[in-house]
Amino acid sequence: MSAENSITVDVVSDVVCPWCFIGQKRLDKAIASAGDIDVHVRWRPFQLDPTIPAGGMDRRQYMLGKFGSEERIREIHARIEPLGEAEEIHFAFGAIKVAPNTLDAHRVIRWAGAAGEDVQNRLVRRLFRLNFEEGVNLGDHAVLAEAAGEAGMDASVVETLLPTDADVEAVRNEIATASRMGITGVPCFLIEGKYAVMGAQEADTLADAIRQIAQAKARGELETATG
């Protein structure tokens, strides 16, 4: 396909954000309905809470500290669960025992991007499912290495790199860049690096945005607008 018919979507997200999981499913639908537009997806890091210790925290205690009561937590989950079911996500919030620090998960996602767009997309989907549907601790290096292998990466290389500081600063710098751009919540879909669609918008909304920007790009209007 021609470059004019090619669109890049950078998704700023965190793998422990349920709205990001919903947003991923809706983006898939949007891409499928966007016609012959060639959409390239890249996953960018964001941390909902970078203050969580490297070893994680008890999720129940963490949620109570954040939201104040079991009733409030139940209300939040009850609001999200049916939206997930509509996207074929089976949220198992009760199975999640650990609130992890997601810095290491984002490092692996970054390495997956270097291995290829398809690899990165497979990894992100697997991490979402592991956390939200299986209740697996995404701060566990063994879990991350296994998920990387399932996505098509060399699990042994990931296992070797995770205990090091490889790309820690690079990921933190990307998160800082998102903050400087004014991104305070996720998911955020950056289309062609210029147009931001905030939140887990409906698939039709995302598809319309992709089509409109693709058409503007084909007319040469994106360069004009930023020139």
C-alpha cells in the first residue's frame, strides 16, 4: 500500500489499566472496519502508579488505600465488567492478588517492538489477558519471559536482560515525554503523531478518526497543518 494510505497509531497505555484492555479490543475493531487503510500500531509506556515497589503490593490493600472501601471497589468493577464482556474480555478482578510495578513489563514491550510490530501486538494482548483474565503477576520476571516467548521473542534473552538496568531510563524517558505532551490518563491513541484520541472510545469513533486522518494525509494536509 502507498504511504498515503498508511497510518501509524501510537497507543499510550499501561498493562494494568482495564480501560486500556478495552481500548485495545476497540482499536482492533476500528482497524478492521477502516477499509483498505494500512494501520500500524505501536505501544508506548505509561505507568498508572510508578510509586508501587518493584516487588509489587497486595492488590486488595492497594485498592483499599486508593478507593477507600470494598463497596467503592465493587462499584468500579461492576461498571467495567459488562463493558469488558461486550468486547469479549472476561475480567477476573478477584483473581488478581498483586498490584505490580509495570516498569519491567514496559521494558519487555519495548524490546518486542524492536522484534516487530506483530510481536509487540501479540505480547501486549497476552499481558492484558494474563493480568485481567488469569490474575497473573506481571511484575514476575518468569511470567514476563514466558509471555515474551509466546509472542515470538527469545525468552532466554529477555530472562537475561530483565535483572539488568537495560532500557530502564529509555522507558522512563518515554513516560516523561507523554507527560510533557499533556497525557495524564490512558489509553491515549496518537494518530500520525499529531492527533490524540483520549480514552477507550467506541470502535466507530476510532475508525472515523483513522479514516479522516488518512484522507487528510492523502490530500497532503497533514504536512500543511504542521508546516
